[in-house]
Amino acid sequence: MAGGERTFPRKRREEMLRVAAELFHERGYAATSTADLAERMGIQRGSVYYYFETKEGLLLELIQDVYGRARASLARVQAGDGDPVAKLRALIEDHVISFTTNLIPGALVINESGSLAPEHRDRVRADAAAYEAGMRELIEEGRRAGALRADVDARLACMVVLGATNWVHRWYREDDERTPEEIARAFSDVLIAGLRPQTGTSSPPLSSST
Amino acid sequence: MAGGERTFPRKRREEMLRVAAELFHERGYAATSTADLAERMGIQRGSVYYYFETKEGLLLELIQDVYGRARASLARVQAGDGDPVAKLRALIEDHVISFTTNLIPGALVINESGSLAPEHRDRVRADAAAYEAGMRELIEEGRRAGALRADVDARLACMVVLGATNWVHRWYREDDERTPEEIARAFSDVLIAGLRPQTGTSSPPLSSST
């Protein structure tokens, strides 16, 4: 079928990206050669270059895919109905689900963004900064609406959320007994509750750590 | 002075550890050679081996120092007075202060533990597991006492806390306008509040992420 033949290169390309992601994740980007990639893909080394000009092009595409999804999630959340807290909850849940369902690309974003060529690294850093700014803006909107606590620096609040959600790549495994949705819900429950205005007694002074 | 001479090797050793940590952090452990270390330390390459048998020995000592402090923090918190929530708060604050005041060794624990020789990696993983188990036990004690929420899986609650606190190494810089203690307090305020039993309305269903 002509249709099948036309789509073959795209499928082949996606399969190569998947294999490259696995290898970069297992061995590290620097320790993976184009020869390793070709061998795992079962193709000649020269064929790798038919799809990707460089090894770095593979890593860049894998990382940019993740940021593309993060950008889409942020845009969808921002455009949606609902108060800032519901939006922040949706963003947190998207983030956790993205890391659990695309575990290896997510881990590459965290561990290998620094391996990109300087100009690509800068672009990826700008993507990361834009996502973080979008999350912080939701937190600040929530504070202005009185729905989130104003007694904690908004950037630190954002770093609590990003740290907890980004760290998912370090412990989550596909055989986890909980679904991505259950994990996402637990994370958003804890993080949103932690950011709500607090009533009652204030916290005791810094204890053993001082 | 004889006394001064006797302490010189220890100071020299500590200085070498500090320099090695910087280099491993800047370039990555694998990309740092013993020749690089000797050059940065201003000594002959052979002298490195007088203090450390191998390059890996330097990394192991740096990583084990961090776990030694974490173990001491956990033991002090566990032995202290106070309810499980106060203890958990103290552990969180210690953790954040440790990462802010020992930024590079903390980052090496996160980024380079996998570079250790297998038998050392296993030992370090056991240290990490013991610390995590100690934190989770405090969370479970808090739940049994009715002081922490029981509607979120204790392991997931622990992963929220560990993720938020471990992530500090990625964004904290020594010129941060906030003190380590201020950051530690903000983190423990948000995380403890998020783990308290929640009253009032339950959360809405998973939104845009489903």
C-alpha cells in the first residue's frame, strides 16, 4: 500500500527516538555512541544520519517533545474555566501524569539537558523558565484571590511543587501498583493543601536544626 | 610546630575533597581525570594517590559524608522530645539546610551516586533507603496519632517531601537573598500543612488531565 509506505519513515523515526531514549537513559548520553544506536536499532550506522543529522539531534528532539507537552498542558490550563487553585491542581496532575506515562523522556529532561549544545541548552532553559513562570503566576493569582497562602514566598512555593513533581522520575516504575492518576491525585491533594491559607496556631520555632 | 605538622595531612585531605567536589560538579565525575584533580589541586598526580587510592574513593567519601550527616540528623530527631509532626518538621528543615549549606556534595549525591563502583553504590543505596524509611516511619507515626492525614498513601506522602527537599540542589545558589533557615521554614510550613488532616470539602475530580 502506498499509504503504508509513506508513513513508514515517520514510524521508523519514532521507533529510533524510543530506542535512543532507552540507551541514553541506561548508559548516559555521553557514553552512548552512534554505533551503539545503530546496533540497538538493527540498522547501519549511516542510516542513523538519514533520520537525524547528529546524536545530539536525537536528544534535542526527545527533550523538546517533553517541553512541547508541558507547554500544551500549561496553555490548556490557563485557557480553561475555573479558579486559579483548580488550574494549579490541573497543572500539577498533568505534570505527574506526564512523568509517569513518559518516564524515560522525562528523566532525560532532568538528567541530560546539560548535555545539549549550548544554543539548544539555552532554548530548553527558556522553555523550563516559561513553564515555571506559568506555574508561579497561577500561585500568585491564587494568593491575590485569597485562595492560597500569602505567608510563603511564591517562588519557594513553586519550588516545592516543581521539586515534588519533577522528582517522580527518580522513584516511579511502570510496575507501580498505583495508577498515574492515583499518584497525580495524591500529589495535588498534598501540595494544594500545603499552599492553602493556614488557620490556627503558627508553627513552632526551628527546632533541632538551629 | 609538631602539632601543626600532624594536622596538615588532614587539612590537605579536606582541601582535596573540596576541590574534587567542585570539579566533579562542574565537569561530571566521568569527565574528570586524576590529572585534572592534581592540576586543580596544584600537586603532582602521584600525590593524589597518597591521600586517596582511587578517584572513586574521593567521590565515595564525599557522598558518604552527606549520608553521615543525614543519618545523624535522623537519629537526633528520632531521639528528641516532641510529637511525630514536630520531628518530621525538624527532619525536613535539617534536610533543606543540609542541601543549602553543602550544595555541591548534595548535588553529587543526587547526580553521581550511580557513578560509584557497584559495591559502593549498593551501600549508598542502603543508606538512602534507611533515611527514607526513617522519614516514612515519622509520617506513619503522625498518622497513627491522628496528626497527619491518612487519606494519602504514606509512601507517596514521603515522596512529595523527599522530592521537594532533594530538588533544592537544582535551584538554590549561595547568593540567594533568603537564608537557609528561611527556606527550610517555608518548605516545612508548606509540606507539613499539606500532610495535616484536611477538613471541609473534598477535592474536585481530576480535571484537564483526564
